[in-house]
Amino acid sequence: MSGAVPVVTRFAPSPTGHLHVGGARTALFNWALAQKLGGHFLLRIEDTDQARNSRDAVRGILEDLAWLGIHWQEGPQLGGLGGDPRGVGPFFQSERLARYDAALARLIEKDLAYPAFDTPEELDALRKTASAEKRAFRYVRAADWDRAAALVRMQREPHVMRLRAPDETIVVNDQVLGDIAFGPEQIDDFVLRKRDGFPTYHLAVVVDDEAMGVTHVLRGPEHLNNTPKHIALQRALGFAMPIYAHVPSIQNPDGSKMSKRDKDKAARGLAQQAFAADAGARARAEGAIDAKRLAAWLGDAKSQLETGELDALERTLALDLPSVTVEDFRRAGYLPETVDNYLALLGWNPGEKLVDGRDREQFDLAFLADKFALDRIGRGSAKFDRAKLLAFSQEQLAALSDADWLARWRTWCARYAPEASAALADPARALVFAASMKTRCATLAAASAPGGPGRFALVADDGFAYDEKAVAKWLATGEPTGWAVLESVRATLAEAAPFEPAAIEAAVAKFCEASGLGMGKVAQPLRVALTGAAASPPLGETLAVLGRDSVLARLTRCLAACGPRT
RNA sequence: GUCCCCAUCGUCUAGUGGCCUAGGACAUGGCCCUUUCAAGGCCAGAACACGGGUUCGACUCCCGUUGGGGACGCCA
């Protein structure tokens, strides 16, 4: 077909903070649809709110998307991503004001838009009245309307521009929800341009989608009610109508909508607890963020901290805030493909069975791009289930080769825990570490976490404490005692070669046989001496990760530190 | 309050009028394996919100009720 319109999908975030999981899923679906249809995925920054947008947040969102592997062909540039191959940019709405004004001029000329001089206070009062009378507020055009006078007046008075809304029912043909009718009472004379000269979301989105040739609009459910407004505007402007699809929302376990605000809310509660419990906490918090800002935020449950402030507070008070942004999950040590996979499954599924009869749930981006289709998006909202995400993470991490696991871990460490990676510089030992952590860590972060299964290998030989119960059970008691076993096995370990898991296991097994001891009688005392705890990876791996020098040093230290008093 | 959307195990879902004694996954419980911790294997319990229709036949179609979510900004 020669005249086919190339497919263009888009993700259009407003830069008010980190990308949250709902936005990430919307971006992922748009990306997948474009891939499937052989089109372009475009990124546009909706920064028309002068009070709220921040340039830092833009950078953060771009990095989050890039990390997830959601690559945009058109939009702001980052690394090799983005650009403007069709010449439809710029991609920041704040740089496109002339285009919105031009569209508005056409509407004014056709008498489809008009200036309104109501003050925000006046409108507020009207809304309050409506609410008190249990009516829905609806903007009513002035009855004594004089177009010529208004056009003169707008030259010298602050005003907004409103659309002269059509008096007709508009049917939204949604690809997920079907046909939805909105009566004329649903579409009032909404604002197109604000007092500050910036367009509202409605005007900007309609003008840009047309100018950028967007063919499919896939967005969150909060926009469903806006869609008839957008259609009305498109008709007034003579624009094409894109294909619409609204995806269901992602909810918290309690059923509320999952949003960036959840983190702020949780932080307020936890901070207040911390201040009550610890007198110094308030002072530390005020060292991290402005004291006045802090007080205002604590006192007003509706206020929100800036992203940077929230991060600072989280760090200084060591708050355990819910993960809601892509960055949160990255920091928590999830693989980007795992996050993509889980997010894709929230509201979409391929509907395929594996040969063993199970549903296909785990897949990569290539699979998503190949199979994605609007008609398999669900209609009901989905609760975000951290346990299932964690299970996916566990499984996908375990499926990595040792070398891949190690590379991914080092990459994660470089950003969040450089000292952990540095503590295990030796390549051979690091590979053993990878092998033994793979099935023991549900996330990359778990390996180095305090109390985590890999901690023993990342601390100095005298950098850990001995678990009292373990010492009592495995070193102080038994016949012979654990201490005696440690003394006698020392020579075996000093000579075992090569110092690798299999050889170590074999040497210890031989020692057990020769001394008539069960494996447990030897392995458990060793675990306590080398790691401080009675649980660790298989003995050969535990010793090989540490290396011979550390093993001997730790044996010496153990006997000295908690051995029998002589 | 008004409008809009939604409704299968605790959670994510398969299911498009007979393949359903409703399948899978996560979570939960039990057993097996085992030098510890994991991992792995096997088994179990667990759902069509309710009430009316339509139909020879409803999880599937229609209506209502209930419940949940969203929107009602000079935010996006």
C-alpha cells in the first residue's frame, strides 16, 4: 500500500520527578506497539507547567528509559538515542509555544475559541458553590457575550482562552475499552491557553500529536475522560484523529492508585516516627534539607518534597520507602529486563502456553516487540505484586551464566556499592562468588547487603562478628569440640590444591573419612569460623571465595577471639 | 454529588456459549533431596461478587444491585 501512514507512537511525560512504574509501563507498551508495527517511538517532554517542571527530572527520565531498554527513535538526545529524523521537533513543549498560538489564532478566527476574564478566585467560588449544592461544576459562557469587545479587551487584560465546545455527543472508539459515549454536558468550554501564555495540556497534546504525526495514543486511564475534549479540539482544528487505547491503572496492594505520591506520604509518616524515637534525627534531617521546607512539609499532608529533598531525607534517616520509581528498582538490584517483563505482564499477556502446559510469563523485549497487540491488553486494573516481581528476579538471575551474573553485579556495584566490588577484585574468586550467589540472591543488591548471603566474602578477615548461638552449638560443644576440629583440619586446608571448590570438597571429605567424623561435624565449625554464622554456601565455594590466606587467617582469628580460654 | 471505567483463586491472569469436575504463575502449607543456607522436585488447599433475564446450554451475551478505581484544575 503506497499511501500507508507510518506508525508513530509516543510517550509524553511531564518532568516532575523520577519515572514511576505506571509511566514506565505506558512507555513500554508504546515502544512495543511501534516495534510490532514497524513504526517509530517518539518521546516528547510536556513541560508546560512553569511552576513544576525541572530540567534535572528530564535527564532522570531519559536515563530510566534507556536503562530499561526502551529506546526512542525521535525525541531529546541521550547517548545515541533520540534525534529528529523527520524534522518534527523540538520535543520540549516549552519550545513550541508559537505553534500553539498559531493553532489558537485559527480557532479565534473561526470563533471557536474566545478569551475569558474570570479570575481564579471567581472560579474557585463558583466551584465551591456547585460542590455545596451537590452539583457538578461546569463553566458557563457569559450570556451577554460581545465578541468584538472581548477581542479588544484581551489586548490589555489578563485572560485565558477557552474552546467554544460543541453541543454534541462524542463517541470515543477505544481499542481496549470499546465505544464510550460522552454527552455534551461532559465537555465544557475548557481552557486552551493559560494566563501565563502557556498552553494547557489539552491544546499542547492535540497540536503536537498532529504535528508529529502520532497515529496511536496509548496512555493511562486518567486520560480517558480527557479524550472527548481532545477529539472536539481536533475537529475544531481539522486534525486527524489518532487511534486511542487506554490501559488500566496499576494499584497498590491496598487498591489505591500507585503513584509517586505514595513515597512522599510514606516518608512523612516514617520521618515523624524517627523524630519521635530519636532526638538527633530532626537535626540530621535539617542538615540534609532546609529546615523551613521540612517543617512546612511535615505540617501539610498535601505538600510534597522535591525529588532531591526526598532522596536526601531517605538517605539521612535511612527510611525504608516503598519502591515506586524505576530508579528505586534499579537501586534495589533488579535487572532491567526483569522489570520490563513484570511490567509488561501487568495488564498484558501473550496468551501462549509453554510445551509443559504452563502459561508463558517470562520473556524478553524482543518477544514483547514481536507479540505485542492492543487486543490482549486487559480491562481491569492490576495490583503491583512485589513478591512475584522478586520471584521473577530470582529466577532470571539464577538463569544467568556465572560470568554474566558477575558482570551484571559489577555494573550494579559501580553505581550503588563500589566498595563491594572492590573487595572481590580477584577474577577467579569473583567467579566462584557469582556461582554461589546466583541461587541465593533474589536481587543483585542482596549479595552485598548487611546480613546477606555474600556479605562474609566482602568484609575484612576481622570485619565480622560471631553468632553466639552458632558458637555455642558448633564450636563449644561436641566430642571432639568444634575448636578441636578446626585445629586438626587446618593442615588439610593449608595444603589443599588447587584451592578451588571441587578440590577443597574432596580434601575435606578425605579428612572426614580419615578422622571418622561426619561432614557436618567439620563443615559447621568451619562455617562459623569463616563467616560468623552457621549458614553459608557449600563448603568448597565458601572457602574458595575467601582464598587460602583468608581462610587460614580467619581460623586463627576465630580460635583467638572465641576459642577455649586456656 | 455528577460522569466514566472495571469485576475469575490472597495477587497477576488463561478463558471470546458446550472443550470447565475453570488451566497456569506468584504467595501459602506439606513431603522429598541435603554437611548448613539456598536452589530443585512432587503434592495440597484456594476463584467465576450477587440477583434477574436470553439460550437446549452460561465464567462467557443483556439488565440491575453491590463493590472497586478514575475524572470533574489557568496539573499533566
